[in-house]
Amino acid sequence: ATRDVLVQSGDWPDFVFTDSYRLMPLGELRAYLRANKHLPGIPSEADVQAKGGVELGDTQKRLLQVVEEQALYILQLEERLVKMEQRLGHLENQQ
């Protein structure tokens, strides 16, 4: 039985964390998902079926990029939540 498989890979998607990386705005992501029914950068079911499968290394890199982007979205939302809590606290203190 196979326990571990090592897939050789080229570039790793840590570029997501560079200052120059453009994270898709949430509204644009929402529109993309509604129109395409799959995540950006991830092949659709039809694409996978047409190719007869997926390349394991490429898929792993794409999934990691999505996970990293999701972490950035979560941090953005947390920043917005903290600001809203501060504004709410300020308004409550004024009353």
C-alpha cells in the first residue's frame, strides 16, 4: 500500500502574500462564482472531465493558493469588523 507520494512542484503560491498581489475584491469574486459556478483558478467539473482528470501537483498548488487567498479575505473581514466595533463603541459612549 502507498502511504506517501512526493509530487515535484515548481513555484509555490506564496506570492499571494506579497504587497503587489491583487486579491480579487469580494464583490468581483461573488460575481465570478455566480457566473462560473467554480472558484477562480480552479478548473470546472466540465474541464476536468474533458481532460480526463487533473494533474495532482498543479491541483495542489491551485488549492493552496485558494486557501491562502481565503486567509487574506478572513483577515480583511476581521479588520472591518474591528473598525465597526470601534465605531459602535464610540457611538454608544456618546449617548
